[in-house]
Amino acid sequence: MSNLICPHCRTQVPRCATVCTGCQAEVKYGPANGLFGAALLLGAFVGYKVGHALPDSLSFGGWIAGLAVFGGLAALVQKIYADRVIFNRVYRTR
């Protein structure tokens, strides 16, 4: 397992750590939560459109289409941002 290097203090940090041992910066892995929210909104929009395009007897197809779009987009976001690492440090001033 490789070590990460903190951009704030240049300390080597183990890959599984949640806090930098040198400067106490918070380490976050993976995609931002906002991307999953956008995927959920897009899935809901597609589900709404498909549900209204189908006859009333098949309107549940909108739910299925919306869930499929959300699941596909969520998996794609997770795959694209799997190696993303963010060091977040709060600088305190007087």
C-alpha cells in the first residue's frame, strides 16, 4: 500500500488514514456527495419524463427507468473518482 504526501506539511500519510499525522488535516477519499445528488436529480427527471410518456397502466416504468439511470450514474461517478484524495485543513487565525 502506498503512502500519500500531505500538500500542507509534506508528511507521508498512510493510504487508509483519515487525518494527517503532521498537520491534522482531514483526509477525504472518493467523490463529493454533490455528484450523487446530481445523479439522483437526473434519475428523477428521466423517471418523470418516462412515466408521463408511457400509458397509465405502465407508469411504474418511470420508476424503473429513474432507478436505472441513478444506479448507472452513481456507479460511473464512483468509478471515475475512486482514486480522488482531498486534504482539508482549517487554518485558525486570531
